[in-house]
Amino acid sequence: MGGLLAGEVASSVAVESACRALRDPQQPRQSADDLKAVLNLANEAVLERARKMRYVGKMGTTLVVWAMQGETAYFSHVGDSRLYVYRGGKLSQVTHDHTLAQRMIDSGEIAPENAHNAPNKHVLVHAMGLPGAFKADAGVVPEFDRVLLCSDGLSDLVEDADIEAIMATPDLDDCTNYLLKAALDKGGRDNELDIQHLEVIDESANHSVPAGAQTHFKVVIVSPGFENASRIDRHRRINALLQSEFDQGMHALAIHPYTARVLDMRRVLAFYKFTGVDELEALQGELLQMGAKLELKGTILIAHEGVNGTVVGTTSALTELSRSLQQRFGEMPFKWSDLAEDNRGFYRFKVKIKPEIVSFGVADLDLQQTGEHVDAQRWNELLADPDVLVIDTRNDYEIDIGTFPSARSPETTNFREFPSWVEEQLDPGEQKQIAMFCTGGIRCEKASAFMRQAGFEKVYQLDGGILKYLEDVEEKDNRWQGECFVFDQRVSVDSALNQGQYDQCYACRHPLSSEDLASEVYERGVQCPHCVGQASQTRLDSFRQRQKQVELAAARGEAHIGETQK
């Protein structure tokens, strides 16, 4: 029902419930009253879903069903969804609309031909899913050559005479398509999501599930139907539409719902995969060519051990990149996030050949023996377990602006220091359970493999890192505290994955709070409270000269570091 939240959810639940009842051999369907009972079951199902979604009184639908029993056809309906019969070249409406306009026609207040212009013509007097509004009618379908069931998405836009003409089309598929086209040509959209972009990604292989199981998915959906809807409302609508998939064994669903404007919006895509890579120079050339074609900015690291990147581009461009990467490397995790309109994210696009895609400095790690990947729900359980040691594998300047409660910091300035810290501070005989996390998951792949190799038997890692946790977790269940440092010009993201509040010191790369920026020792581009007194005078002079060039370029409306620079 238009004007209400989650109308497509209500209609989906109603149809699923009605079909389930009609297919049930124990459900009577010998009469029109039996079909009315089917609609009653569907109404109860919609009300129950509304209660679960906390949408009672906010979602509803109309419905019409029919069924053959021997030589007789029965129907039942509620609202203004209609049943027509087409016989001998003539179209006749069988159902009687449950609308205010129809009541006015019945009482003689308006003529039938004036119903389209009646005030509040769309107001329903009976509907499904709204407390106290349900009342179904039922009856016998008269003789027919064809039967048409439709919502007001067709009947309110296309004149009966035009419907009648289309119903004469011999082929049923063509007839259906012509009816749909007629409604769309009149501007019809009804209350569906009108999906403009859809990606369904099977992430089951990244979880501890039996081989071949399909239990964990990610969906990226772009629809104008999400306009003005909150993030929670968007998630509820998709979850409700896919409830039957959960009932059939789907365990987890990461939802990325966006409005149509996002297709042209610049976003951030992070990804990695450990996999054997040959011919690095050739791959570098291919990726550089693709980056130029798609107008990407950012950095991709490639090594014989795999690929790791963070790039900025339009949603459509990043989608094309992700598809190309999956064609070459197979399934891999992608993490999407947003940046402010005035933030470029990166100045240029680079593809670098490296010894490692994340520098760790430990040779011969068995990356097939990593920690157990856990989702957001399981992670929260681990955080609450006093017998689990939670380790933040990131660097100290990242941890300073946000982490999980009770997480232990290795107090490192770079990731290569992590192995020494483990050897000096931890003992496999004392720490029986280890839970680890990082920004996007890649550092935990190596860190957990190292821990397993060092003798720690029970090691967990947060699947997809902090970024995926923030994507998946409900606000009420979010245990993250602060902001998450990211390695691009956003500096940090908040719990909604929007650009955070921090700036960054050019000299030491430490994130800067508003208090840091107000400090007497802060000098933009030169030093901050975290690094004051650490640089030589020569370095300070160099920083000041660079900052001067940055400000001169900004005054000209240019970026100091441009695309042509190498």
C-alpha cells in the first residue's frame, strides 16, 4: 500500500502465506468461504510480521486470489486489487473495490465515470495488515476465457477499454508484457523497490561452514524506494523480503541498501585476498589501464602472495572493478564505505609490486592455517567472555582514536613489530583463547597464522575486520567505541561508516582531534602534540616549505599532488 512503510514486505508476506495455504492438501478450498479463510491466514501473517518489525499500523497490502475446484472457480479479495474476466472479447470486473470512492458510487453520491476524480479516491475501507481494517469478500468466478488479477498499479492507470484491447493478444506472455508496459508508460511504479542495481555475493567460503554450504551472503541494492528511509528501515525491509531464505537455512546477510543517487556518488572500496599471483608486471599494467578507464584513485598492492587495495571511484566504476577482480581471483571480500563530497580520498591511482601485500616480515607462514573467522554476533559473545584475550593488532596511533572494550594493545608503531611483542608478552600455555581484530581483516590473516604457528590453539579473528563489523552490526548491538582509523584522506570513519571528525598530522601521520588542532604546538603540515620535538630542524624546514606549496595550490583551486605526478 502506497504511503505506508514496507508495503512491498506486506504484499510479499501475504502472497507467500496465501500460496502456502493453497498448496496445503489439508487446507479446504471447496468453496468461496474456504478462500476467504486463506485470506484470513494471510492477514494474520502480515500482522505478525508487522509486530516483529515494530511496524504495526504502518504496513499493509491488498490481495486477490482465485482457485479452480473441478469446473468451478472461486475468488476472494480485500482492498482494491481486482479480478477481471475476459470472455467473448469483453472485459468485466468481478470484484467490488473496498474504497471510499466505491462507497460513494454505491450510495449515489458520485457517478462511476467520475470515480477517478473523486476526493480521497485511493482511501481504503478494508485492507490486510492493519488492525481492525480486514474484511474479505468472496464469490464464484463467472464463465471466462481468461482471468486477470491485478493491483491498482494497473487498473488505476490504464483504462478498462485499453485493458480489454490488450487482453485480446493471443500469446499470454505477450499479453502480460503489454499490460505491464501500458502501466509503466503511464508512469506506474506501484510500491515495489524498483531495483536499479543488485549484487548478491556468496561469502559462505569465508566462514566455518561445511564445504559447499550457502549460508552467508552480502547484497548490494540500489533503489529509489530507499529515499528518505533510515538505515534501519532499509535493512528491515530487505530482511523481511528475504525471510523465506532465512527459513531455508541462510544464516547471515550483510545488507548494503542505497538510493539511486549512489550510482554516481564517489565511494571507497577496500579488498584483499591471499592467493598465488604470477606475472606481476603484466597484472600491474592491466590494473593501471583499468584504473585510468574507470577514473579511479587509490592504491593497489600486488605480490606473489596476493592482492590488497583501497580505491575511490563512483559506485558503478567500483562495481566494475570488483567484478573484474573476482573474475581473475575468485570470490573475495569487499568492504564499502563513504567519504565526504569535498574529500578526494586519494590524489592519484597507483599499482605497486611488493614483496608482501601487508608487511609482516615472517617468512613461510601457512596462510591456510589462520584463525577461525567469526561474524559480528559471535564477536560480541567473545568480547563478553572473560576467558578470551582480545588483541587489537593495529598500530598505537590507530588504537588511540577507537577500539573494542577490554582489547589489549601491542603498542606497536608498525605491524612488523607484532611478532616480537607476541614472543615477549604472550604464552600459549597461559592464554588459551585469543580473539584478534584489525581494520579490514588482512593483518589478522597473517597475525592469526603466526599465532597458530607459535602454538596458540584457539585463535579467532573478526571476519572482515572493524569495517565489516560496522556494516553488519545493529546499532543496539554495536560494541565499537570511538572512530576507526583508515589509510586515506578521510583519516577515520564513524560507526555508520561515514567520514569521521579527525584530521591528520603530515609529519607523524597521527590522527588529530579538535583538541590537538587547538594546541599551541600544532603547526599545520609541520608538527603536532604527538610529534613535537622529534624532527630535526632540516625536516621542519622541509615540512614548512611543503605546506607553503600546498596552501599556494589551494589558493589557485588546485591540488598540490596531482594525477600527473609519479
